[in-house]
Amino acid sequence: MPAVFVLLLTAPLTHALDAAPDFNLAGIDAQVNLAEQKGKVVYLDFWASWCAPCRKSFPWMNQLQEHYGPQGLEIIAINLDKDRDATDAFLKATTPTFTIAFDPQGQSAENYQVMGMPSSYLIDRNGVLHHSHIGFRDKDKRTLESQIEELLKQ
């Protein structure tokens, strides 16, 4: 089993430097559409209420949005739970300051080839997919922030 986990963590993004798959999903207050984010760098995160690393990633994503938002970063976190009560309890406990979207059918996750929770994708200002990352570990924060900073400079 550990060998499979390692393979998932290092699996290549098959559509890197291609247009990021668009989505139009229900959000907390309005529809969330990737195409409307053109001109911004998007940190796209897939999560679920049962995911322990997801709970740890939300405070960090709040910090990212606060720090890099004025420079053009938009964080969109897509929830894949079918149980909305579990999702709402998670959101109440983590109080995100970034955009939340809901995809209980998981079509957007399928389009992005999500293989683990959480999974994140970095999309440039033109809607081109650059990086993907599976999991959330403190040791990866700096690398992810460097990738964000690089895209924000473009």
C-alpha cells in the first residue's frame, strides 16, 4: 500500500500547460465558474469533510487568500461530499475566507483527474493549468507558495 501512495503523490499531471477544465458549480452565495476568473491566478482545491489534511489546509488557504489576493490570487475550494450537513459542519469549524463550490456528483474532480484528498491545481491568469499537488503537508507549503508567486509575476 505505501508504494501506491507514493505513486499517487508523484503522478504527473496529464494536462499540464493545457487549458484548465471549466466548471460551473453552486457556491455558498452564487454560482462559481472558472472562466470568470480569467486574469487571476487560481489555486483550485478539491476537498471533503472527512479528510483530515483538508482541515489543516483551510487555515493556510485563508492566509494565502489574505496575503496574495490583492496581487490577483483567487482560491476556489470544491467540496465533493454528498452529505451537505457534514460539509456545513466542516465549513462552520474552519471558517474559510475564500470561494467555496459544491460538486457532490464529482464531475469536476473527474475532469481534473483527482486521485486523492486534498488535491490542488494552479491555473495561470490565462486559464492554463501549470501545477498539481496531492495531499497537504507543512513541508510542501513553501514550494506551493513559490509556484503561486511565480504565476503572479507573469
